[in-house]
Amino acid sequence: MSNSGDVSNAPTDYLLKVDYPLVVPVGQKIRIITTANDVIHSFMVPAFGIKQDAIPGFVRDTWFRAEKVGDYYGQCAELCGKEHAYMPIHVKVLSAQDYSLWVQTEMKKVAAKRDDPSRVWALDDLAKRGEKVYAANCAACHQANGKGAGSIKALDGSAIVKDANHALQIQTVLHGAANGAMPSWKQLSDTDLAAVISYTKNAWSNKTGQLVQPAEVVAQRGK
């Protein structure tokens, strides 16, 4: 009689594989920023002595410094639901040289996928894209309805969002705000940033009719 629960022949990384490991350089202080868009999760890597809850509506942080090159594993440490057992964490620590090579490779991949920032968009098309960018990156804190939560400011009715001076909001998403409580989102492409800003300027009760083109984000990046 076979035992369906027998994992004796399972690979050594059973339930530890991830789509994209967190890649960091050895010997450097790494800041981890956590939040969640559904329930409480927790980022825990025992080898680094870190455990930080990820709570909807809040941005929290912790840090670690890996002293040796290698692969380190962790797991969500909050009972978050039926998929709790399938939330592994994989941190890959590389030497400074290997990390630089990895960054160069990833930047080339990003550049290959990046939209042409000189493209001129129609509002409807850009706002539709912005809605997806918002759901993936912003809704966890600002909420899907744009009302914010706790110390997280509302975007619905926000003076900065509604202001015709687009630079105000562009600079906020590029560099963050409130002493890091809102992180920088400059890692997003110029088109994604223009899209999400255009979406917030026209979502909920805002309805400004304003459109932010990717070229405007390009112009603000160096300021």
C-alpha cells in the first residue's frame, strides 16, 4: 500500500523553489520593506535572524547583512490561509563581482521590455494600463478604492493627485514620501509610472481629465 504523503524521494529543495529568488550582494546591509494586499503574512529567514510581518495597509521594514555567499531559505511565518505551506523565501547571496554581473544582465532584460517613452498615449489606453499597475503595486496600502488606511493617505480627493502641476505627483512616486513611509517607485518604467499617475488622476471622484505622458516622467527623473 503506497503512502501518498511520503516525500522521501522528493528533491532537496522540495517546497523551496520560487519563481525569482531575492538576489543580494554579500557583506551589504539589505533593507526589506513589507506590506500585504490580502491578509497578514510574515517574511522570515532564520539564518539572518529576521522576521517581519507584512500587514495590509501598513509599510514595515527590517534589515539583514549576509556574511557568506550561498542560498538561504525561509517561509511565511503567519498562518495566512490554505496556501500557507506554499510561500517559500529564497535569498541568493552573491559575491560583489557576481552580483554586478547579475545586475547588468537583469538591466538588459528590463531595457528590452521597456516601452518607448516617446510614445504618445490616449488617456483611455494609459489609464487602463495604470489600473493594472495600481492594483499590483499601490492598492495594498492606498486600497483599491483610493481611500488609504491608518497613516496611509487617501489618493481619492488628494490635492497633489488633482493638481494640474504633474511634477508634484511624479516626484512623489519617483522619490517616495513621509521619510520613507512611502517607498520610491523609480524601478517602474516611465510608461508604468505615467500610466498609474494618469489612472489616479481620473479614478474614483478625481475625474480630472489630466493625462501624464511617459516623456514627462523621463523629464522628472533627473530632478
